[in-house]
Amino acid sequence: MSFSRGPKEPVQKVETNVWSCTSDNCQGWMRESYSFEDEPRCPLCQSSMKQEVRVLPEVK
């Protein structure tokens, strides 16, 4: 017996402004809209971050 929730809707991907860690040893990043600071520090390693644009799943 198989349980199916039916076909899943494809997730819309959009260009999103993000903050990305500048450290070569860290892959930390966060969506700009989730940051409370003008120039945040990486929450994983405390390095500085730079702004980038990434194509990510849309968050509603």
C-alpha cells in the first residue's frame, strides 16, 4: 500500500539578495531579509560578510 499526497507543486526560484561569508574556510550565508544589521558578521565564524545575489526557492 502506498500513500501519496498527490503531485507536488514545483517550487518557484527567485533571485534573492543574501549575505555571504568572506572566509575561505566557511560557507555561511543568510538571506538579506533575515538580517537585522546593516553589515552582519557571519553567525558561524564571525568573519565579515559581503552581499551577493543567489537563485533560491521563494519563501512566502
